[in-house]
Amino acid sequence: GAVVSQHPSRVICKSGTSVKIECRSLDFQATTMFWYRQFPKQSLMLMATSNEGSKATYEQGVEKDKFLINHASLTLSTLTVTSAHPEDSSFYICSARVQGSETQYFGPGTRLLVL
Amino acid sequence: AQSVTQLDSQVPVFEEAPVELRCNYSSSVSVYLFWYVQYPNQGLQLLLKYLSGSTLVKGINGFEAEFNKSQTSFHLRKPSVHISDTAEYFCAVMARDDKIIFGKGTRLHILP
């Protein structure tokens, strides 16, 4: 149990376009989902926390208008990178947590390459 | 606020030898402690966690960790490593109802 999927697993796009990444909890309802960004050989940096039905909480330094997060249901959260630029190229990982639980379950990640 | 320090960025070890990956944390409140493993181009997999109770925690793949409150440490150990243990290992801390803070990671290299 406790499986989290991400789609797509990798995406290549042109500079200036928008890219949507989906995060789904397959066998449980996630009241909270988290989005992380990981640069090569570095740790995960939390970008934002999203609770179902409410606005996401962004970490300091993360542009809200650039990284749009929607958590419309208890099993789906989406991250949209708007007007992507090469510096947005990274590995994006989501995780999901059930309310009252201390454990986060991580998705397999999405590798974004902006040309 | 909480913080996590992984003292070694890389640890080489021969196959079938024991290994210890070090982790120290800082927090003014009680925390939960985690170790995650990340294989190349993959997400994170939970190895083990400490919530409360026994300070020795056993996880998957033969790993275990010991919570030491006085030394604010949560070192990860395995008595005999295998080539398949080659991966990045992240120590993490979380205060109740808060977000997870990750260490910078330790890359475990298994030497034949």
C-alpha cells in the first residue's frame, strides 16, 4: 500500500512553454501533498505544501505565479511550471501524507528538461 | 526550527563489510526521525523511522538505526552491505504536524 505515482516521469519542453506534472496517491487519500525540487547531487528542497481544497503554502523564495499548485481532490495534486526556462530544469518529486500520520510517501519523481 | 547534519557526503565500503552513516539533528522540540534511500533517477523510499519508544529501530533491507537523545544522533547501520545498497541516503527530521527537513545526503559506494 501507500503508493504515490507521478506523471510524466520525464518531460522535455521548449523555453517559454508550460508543463504540468501530476501527483496521485493510488491507494490512500492524501490530505496533504508536498512538492520538492532536487538539483543534481543535492538534497530535496521543499517548494510548497498543499492541502486538499485550499491554497498551497509556498516556501520562501519559491515564486507562486511560476509554480502553480492545485490540490483538487484527496488523490491528486498538480504542479504547473509556467513559462519554463532552462534554469527550471530539475527533478521534481511529490509526496503525500494522510492527516494525523507522520509518514510521507514519495512519488518516483519527474525529470524536467527545458531547452 | 529543526536542522539535520549528515557528516559524510560519501562513504565507500567494501561489499559484505559493515557500514554506519552518521546523522545529527538539532531541534528545540520533540521530533520524528527518518532515513530514506534514493536509487538513481528514482524517488525516495522510507527505510525506517523513529517516532517514540525503543531507541533501536529496524528497517527494511537489513538496516537499523539508533536514536540517541543525549547526542542528538540517529545513525544508520547495516552489518553487511551488498552491491545493491549503492544509493543516496537521506536523514530527515520532522516536528509534529510540521514539514520534513532533509539532510544533504550521503552517497554510499559499495566496492567489490
